[in-house]
Amino acid sequence: MSLAPSTTQARTLRGRSGEQDAVRRLLDRARDGSGGALLLLGAPGTGRTALLDHAARLAGGFTVLRARGVPAESHLAFSGLHGLLRPVRDAPAQLPRAQAAVLRKALDLGVADGGLALAAAVLDLLSAMAARRPVLACVDDLHHLDAASREVLLFAARRLDGERVALLLASHDDRTAPGGIPSLVLGPLPAAASRELLGDLSPGLGEDLRAALERVAHGNPLALTELAGSLSPGQLAGTSPPPGSPPPGGRLWRAHTARLAGLTGEARHLLLLVAADPSLDTATLVRVAEHPDALLALEPAEGAGIVRAEGDRYAFAEPVMASVVYSGASLARRRAAHRLLADVLDQDHQRLRRAWHRAVALDGPAEELAAELAEAAEAAPPRSGHPEPFLALERAAELTGRGDLKAARLAAAARHASSSGHPRRARSLLARLSTLTVAEDMRGQAELLRGDLELLGGETGNAHDRFLAAAGWLLDRDRPLGVRALVRAAEASYTAGDNRGFLAIARRAAAVRRPDEGPAAELMFEYLAGVAATFRGRHTEAATPLHQVLRLAPAAHGPAMLVWAGAASLLLGQEANALMLATRAVDIARGRGGASALPQLLESVIQAEIWMGRYASVADNAVEGLRLAQETGQLNTAGHHLAWLALTAAVLGDEETCRVRATAALELADAHGLGVVGALGNWALAHLDLAAGRVADAAGRLRAQRRNGHVVVRVMATPIFIEAAARTGDREQAGSALRVLDRWVASTRSPDRLALAARCHALLAGPGEAEELFRHALDLHLRGTCEFETARTQLLYGSALRRDRRPGAAREHLHSALETFERFGARLWVGQARGELRAAGQTVRSTCATRPEQAAGPAARTGRAARSDKSEQLTAQQHQIARMVAEGATNREVAAQLFLSPRTVEHHLRNVFAKLGVRSRVELARLLS
């Protein structure tokens, strides 16, 4: 029997699976006679009521009681208890006469004698009811419940162990969290859950509008729901600006304005100033208020949990509240607040903020304000805080009357939005250029930016066409940008796996090249020439322009130039130099605050590290790259990092994770024309097949890729293909692949790559020739840096010696290989090495822990252990998993977000708990907060 209103259809609660599991466990314990209580704490709109409804739906066979705290009744003693027990008004008859009388007196008259009589009577009543069927009691808005009812219910909540009773309480005020009662905090929804919820509410919502709603809602599910429901036809069509706050009059708006209503006018004025400038420090706030005790007016707001002090400034405890405070003020009050702030922000480093407040307040002629704001935005240092330069430039464009100048400022705003990691906003700003008169050079710049955005998150074919169009507009107007557009078009062809397209662009570049090019343009022309010659297999010819790129690199001032120089280093076999250049590019981008560039720049670091066999570092950088790519809307870049993570999972022998990530990468590759991503995903799966002993499968994957796969990845995967083909008897194709590899390797003089070629020759050698080639390969490995490939050569050599009936000689190499594989945590290769040792007549025991992070090397492990902060002991992937779990994500949600299997997440989480010395998710959340 349920005595609560029922919902006929269950509703999916996005991002709350962990909380739903906690509610389910509470009900299961109550069914089994081990009941208890749970307190749900969360801001308005975070889903407390939805979870209570969910509990009621799950409580089949329970007696369900519901009550809600109401502010208008908070002064009426026992009004809350009356609401909870009124549906079972005859139940007190189950109690002894004295207890029944005490309970009826409280419910009928609102009075009770002192002591424990009433609280004990309520507890005994719930117990008596539960003797017939379990009981679920749900109390919403506990903070509004009258104090007498709250005291009685909390008394019962602490004494439900051994009863068939579940008491579920919900409050937005953590001051009501009593001791002895487990609590669960409902934080903001993860980004993925917010997107899913908006997809449920408005399936056809455009990406730009979706992103705007997510910015306003800050992960609050009710805010997302009400925002999606309030959209006008103009907002849905993109002709009207998106909403800047939850809809006035909605449930969330009313909840927040009710909390504000009890504050003084002075407190609300100070809150408006904080909402108008999130960077406002307390010293400046005091200057605006013009008397030293002004901040005392904010104490009630602090006490009510509306704002909290964070260092030298105030911040809203619930970000949505800031938009309610700001939008709820009249236009006149908002403009007055901005004028006050502009007057006190008089330091040089506050120039952008001052111009912003003047522009919003319309404190002067529009054109003058626009010029001041645009100039300040362009001169602002990286990570300058509020407002972001792209917002300032957008506002400047809105105040500009001249069409060409308005277009220039919109284009600049789009450029800043893209570089700061807001690609959707950049696209929206560029779309507004279509209605304006745009100069040819600016049209080319805009098209170049559109190409960049398309290459990061759209289709490579569209990006290629946009880059070529930009080059046509720019080559005669802005030479360096025009050449850059050509290089970017070539990179789009490279990403698509279109070798012919790349070569065609290289020929076009050679045709437009001039003898008096500047250093930057010269570097780009030499880069295209060198890569094109490499793709044609003319490695000797390629060396000259590639060396020219390295000669010009020291004068390069941008990360992109360093990346191209790093690529030239890799083609020349100079892995360490490539890593140095790529790392320098990443450092420059971090210093500039270029969030959008980092995921791509990390790819260049990873490419160098792959050749050096630094797989733990590859995984760390790819995890960071994947996170940043997801946060900045770069689907294609995310695909690259997924593919690299699939490869590192293959090295570690984590079959399930490798397949999950490779499949995700391949799906992106098919949808967006990412030939290089598809090739990397297939390479990862082939490596996994080879490690697992599925030699024919590995050969088949790479054989298909050799026919129409990406040229660079094809060469990188050649050693695996030759090994697999040789072991399956396809010596003809293996020999053909080796001839291609020999030509490139011979031109690089890299000992690691020469060692790989020597190993491949050994695999294809005739009787009596292999041993010398294996020894030569090992000698070359000693001069290189890739320990993992050294171990792979030792394994193959040892296996050959064992088959040649020389077990003693074989064991020496097999032991060395096993030790390296164990140190890297490469469990499938560990299994192969142990199998060979057993076949060579030796029983093998594990002597090294197979933990993936050990591949970082002794120096890195020592440095990590020396750090005092416990969280520094985690790998990048473990830290990301820990952070997501601490924010309330379940294992399945983490697995979906990071493209892992739930089993792998569980494995990592156990290691996190062990490293940090915690025993539960609650302790983890406390530690990381």
C-alpha cells in the first residue's frame, strides 16, 4: 500500500545513478530488517524531490509516507509531523494507550509534554507499522519543517537500525545535517549528464544554444529543464540571444528570490555588485560601498549559504544565484552598479574590467566605449579573468555602428573565443558576419578560422575546402596567413588520410613560393616540401628541406611553428629533439592561456614519446588531451587521443579498454573522415592481437590497412605487420613492407628505427643468418632509448634460440624481456615471455609488480613519492577518475566519459583508494575537496 501520490511512468534521472543506488540500498536494507535514514543535501533544483519520487516508485510493497516543509507553517509546532502521519491517522491505535495519547495530543493540539515520550511514540509507531509491511517515510525541505517535528524525526532517524523502516530526508541547508545520520550531497550534474538531459528535453537543440544553456545552468537539472522549456521561437532559430538566467517566475527563480527576500537592501546591493563582477575583491567592494563596515551587511547572506568568502573575494555558493541576482535587478540598478565599479577600477591591470563596466553601463558615446573596450580586450594578458576578451569584443561589436569595423570586432571575438576553448561560441560569432560587409582580407581570416574549427570538430573535407578558400583570399593580402592556410589545408588532407590531396597542395605551394619569403613563410614552405618528398618515398630528397625547417625553428615564435619543426625532427629520426620542440610548444600555449591549442599540441608530444617507448607518459598526456578536447568541443582531437589511449591499453594488455577506446576512435573516424584516427585505432587493435597471440588477426588488420590506410601510420605499424606476416607464412608481403621501411630508416640514422629494421630482417632471414641480425638489432637498441622495443627484440631472439634447441642462451634474453615487460605492466607480453621461459625449461615466478604507472621509470617514481600532497601520487588517469568519482559520478558514468570499461574503472579506483589511504567515496570526496 502506498499512501503517497504515485507517478505512473518512471523518469530517467541523468547523472544521479550513484544517488539512485544509495536510495535503492536503503530500501533493500529496510526490506531485510536493517533500515536506516539518509539525508539528501543539495541546492534548489539539484534533484532532491526527484530522488524522493524515485524512492517512492521503488518502494513496491512499502507503506509510503510523504511530507514537505512549508515556510508558512514552520512556526506551527508538529505541523510537519501532522502532514507525515495524517494518512495513517488510525495507526496510533497500535500503540500502548499512554503513547497513543501523547501522539494524538501532538497531532491534534500541537503540544507535547517534555522528555522523550513523543519521540519514542513516533519511533514505536513506525516500528509497529513495519511489522506488517516495511515503511518508507520521505520528508522534503527539512529546512522549512517546524523545529519540533524536525527534532522528533531526527531522533527516530538515529534509531532505525534493526527496523523495517527507511527514512529519507531532503534539505538544501547543510546546517541541518545532524550527527549520526548519513548524508549525500547532490552537486552539479557532470557535463555529459547535462548534455543528455538537454537531449531528453529538446532533442533538436543546436550546439551553440545547448552550450549557452549549459553555461547558465551550471549543472543544475531544474535550471536546464526550465531553460529548455522557456525558449522562444527566435531563440530556437538563433535569431534572438539565448537566455541569461533561469526564467523569471519559474520554480528555481522563485526559490532563489525567496531566499533573497529576507536580506536588507544594502545586502542585495552588495550581492548585485558581486554578480556584476565575479573578479571583485573585498577591498574594492568596500571602496564601492564607501564605508569600512559595509561587509557586515553580507553576514546574513553568508549565514544563509547564499555567498561564501573565498580568499579575498565573495563567491555565490550556487552559481545560478548570480544570474538571478543580476537579472532580477532593474536595468537602472544594473547600470548604476556597473558605473560604480568602473569608477573604482582605476589601476592599469584593471583596464579591461573598467572598460567593460563603462560599456555595459553605456557611460559615454557608444563608439568611444566600443573603441576603448576593443583596445583593452586585445591588450589583455592571458587568463585575465572577467570579462573574457571574446565577450568584451562581442560587446564592442554591438556598440559599433560602422559595418566593416563591427565585422572586424566580431571576427576578433571569434578568434579569441576559439583560442580560449569556446568553439561553439566562435562559430556563432562567425555566423553573424554573413549579414555584414566584410573586407577580403578579413573574409580570408574568418574562413581560416572556420577551417580550424571544422578540423577540430567537423569533417576534414569541409576543413580542407575552407582552408584552400582562405589561402586564395589571403596569399596576396596577408602572405604569412595565406601560407599558413595552405599548410592547414595540407594538414586536413593528412588527417583525412588523403595522401594525394597532401601532395597536390604541396605542388600548389611550390608554385606560389617566392624567393623573398619571410622566415615564417619559408619554414612552412620547406615543411610542406620535406613532408611531401617523404610521402613520395624520396627520403634523401626530403632531408634537405626538413633540415632547413630545423634551421629556421629557433626563430619561430608560435607553437604551430615548433610543432612543424618537431614533425620534421621525427621524419629525420631525431625523437629527442622532436620531444623538446613539442614540449616547448605546449609550455608556450600554457603560458598564453591557449586552452584550445593544448589538446592538439599534446598530440605532437605523444608522437615523439611513442617512438621513444614512453607509454606511461603517452597515457598521461593523452588522458589530459582527451579531457581538454572534450571540454573545448574538439571531437576530432578527442578521437586522436582515444586512439593513442587504445594503443597504450594494447601495450598494457588491457583488452577490454583497448577495444572500447579503439571502437570509439574508429566511430569518430568514420563519421568525420579522420583517416589517421582510423589507422591508429586499427594499429592499436593489431598490437593487441599480436600480444594476445592472435597473429593471423594482426596480420589481416594491417594487411588491409596497407592497401588504403594512412601512409605515416602504415610505416609506424610496419614492424608489427612484418612480424605477424612472417609468423603466418606471408613472407612475400612482409619482404615488400620491409623494403619500404628500409628506405626510410636508412635516411634517418635513428638507432631505434635501425634496430627495428634489423629485427625484421632477422625474422625473414634464412637458416644461420637470423642470429647475427638479432645481435645487430640488440646492439642498435643499446644506443637508442626505447626499452620496450628492446624487450620485444629480446623476446623474439630468445624464442628463436629456444626453437634452435639452445635453451640456455634463450633464457638469458627471455629473462631480460620478462623484467622489462613486468616493469611496464604489459601483462600479455609478460605472459608470452613466461611461456617461452617455461618452454625453455625454467619455472618462472613474478618478481616485479605489474603496475602500469611503473613504466614511468625510477626517477619519476621517486619524484612522485617525494611529494607531500597525497593526490600527486596518482597517475593522470587515476586523478581524473578520482576527481569524477568525488564529484558523484558512478563507475559506469566514469567509464562512459573516459571510454573505459567499468571493470577497468573499478580496478583504478581500488588503486586510488590504496594510494590515498581512503576507504569510501565519501572520504575521497572530502580529501579532494
